[in-house]
Amino acid sequence: MGVPGTLVVLGVVVLATLFFGFMGAQPRPLFSLKPRWAPWRFLMLLGVIGIVAVLAHLVNMAQGG
């Protein structure tokens, strides 16, 4: 994967992580017995790990590896 493709993947992962963070920060109703639709905080954590991995890939490509 070249630099443009890697930057596209980085952009998608960053946008997804921002969305997960926004959804995880929404307050829940006080007396709601329904569970959350998705584990937003866990998905945000996975997004941050993905961002670090893509940035490491970009640094590796910049070093000629």
C-alpha cells in the first residue's frame, strides 16, 4: 500500500474514532434499563490503536522500509 492509500486509511480511522468518541460521550437516561447499542469506548480504544499502527506504517515507509 502506497502513501496515498495509507493516508486514506488514516483519515477513515480518525473519523471513525472521532465518531466513537462522540457517541461514547453521550449521556444515558437515568432510569434506562436498555443496554447501549455498541461499546463505544472500546471501539474508540481500538480506533486509537489503529491510528498508532497506521502512523507506525507511515514512519516505516518514510524511512525506506
